[in-house]
Amino acid sequence: MTTPVDGGRRSVPPILRGQRALVTGANSGIGRATAIALGRAGADVVVNYVFGSDAAEEVVAEIRSFGVRAYAHEADVSQEDQVVAMVARMVAEFGTIDVMVANAGLQRDAAVTEMTLAQWQKVLDVNLTGQFLCAREAAKEFIRRGVVPEVSRSAGKIVCMSSVHQIIPWAGHVNYASSKGGVLMLMQTLAQELAPRGIRVNAVAPGAIRTPINTSAWDTPEAEADLLRLIPYRRVGDPQDIADAVTVLASDLMDYVVGTTLYVDGGMTLFPGFATGG
């Protein structure tokens, strides 16, 4: 969908022109790339963050360079009152919301016998409850406003950021894998409930992506070689790979896609260990 121009700037069709998007966890990694991609595609964007205001403002500045509106909003998605206030502010400032990208997530890794209840709860609170709260508040506004045909064929789009670990077990990460397994059923149930109201709910499930959350998995030649054994396509993904997928999924180009997980993983979910017969 994109062609590098002007020293690496990407020329993208304005497939989200006139729409308003909110991306959680948007000051770094996948969230940052996604927020910028949505702005590049014509959307006004709210850049959510919980830490790192300077980085969030840098994202805002880049989005505004595309001639669209953007601002940063600090909020912890695991806190109901903060999510409610974040969406209310967006509706007040931008008029409504058309796209919710529930991206914010974290890891607190430990062997199950060493994992504390606090580590378990924190990951579930952010990765799963946070997505529920964001989806709920967006859905309220989508239903209130309804379909505006000149903007989009749907009343609104929710994109849940999941992971290949919604279906691939991950020893040493039981809280994270459980949260993403929950995202799968959250997304599908929301899609089933909200589709009759003209609301599309889908998920993107990244595989191994070069982000700060997993630097140790690819930052040395030895680590990257080990990782590539799990990726049939033989490269580690970049945040832009996910951002492009989210952008298209949120557009009317995918208007008939409902309740689906788009795996963007270089083939990790193909069980590469069986490529030679198991």
C-alpha cells in the first residue's frame, strides 16, 4: 500500500481521510508507528501514553506534519475513570471517534512458581481490562452517532492488538499469554455483539517485532539467529509492518472483515518445527 518517496517518507492513499482515531500506548514501538500511519492515511489522531510525554509530543508533531490534527493524552488504560475521560475529551475536541486501536500492553515475566499475584494482575489489568474499557467507551460513541456514510461505511472500528501468543503457549509468560488469549475471545464476542450496530471489531496479532518490549530477543546476532528459527519468512518484523496492517484493517477497504484476527508474523503460526516432518 506504500511507496517510499522523499528520502523515506511514504506516500499513502488517504484511506482514512476525515476519520478520527485514538491509539493507546502510542508513544513508542507498534503504537507509535500505528499512530503515525493513521495520520499519514488522513486521520486525526489522539496519541495516548502513560509514561514518556516528550516521546508522545514527538509523535504528535510528526502526525501534524501530514496536515491533520493530533494531540497527546496521558491515561492509564487499566483505570476506568481515565479511559472514560480520555474518550470524552476526544469527542469534545474532535467531535467523535471513528477508530479505536487498543494497543497498550506490557509484560511482567516470571516462571509460574515465581510469579507474584501483582505481576499477574498488572498484565491482565492493562492487556485485557484496558482493551475492554477502551472498546466499551468507543462503542458507546459509535452507537450514539451511528453511520455517517460520507465518512465510513461502518459506525466505527475497533482494532485490538493481540499477539501470536493468543494461540501459541509461552512458558515463562503465563500472564502475558493468558491476557492475549483473553483478547481473542474479547474481540470475537465484541464483534458478534456489535456487528449488528454497524461496528467492526477485529484484531491484529504480531509475531516477533523489533520493539523495546522484546529487545533481548533480537539485539545480538546469536539471539536473532535463534529467533529466526521460529520465523519461516526469515526476518524479524518492524513496527511499520503492524502499522500498515492496522491502517488497512481500519479502512473501508476491509469493510466486510468482522471478528477476524490478522496474524502479521512472518509465518510463526505455521508451526515451523514441523517443516521437516516433525
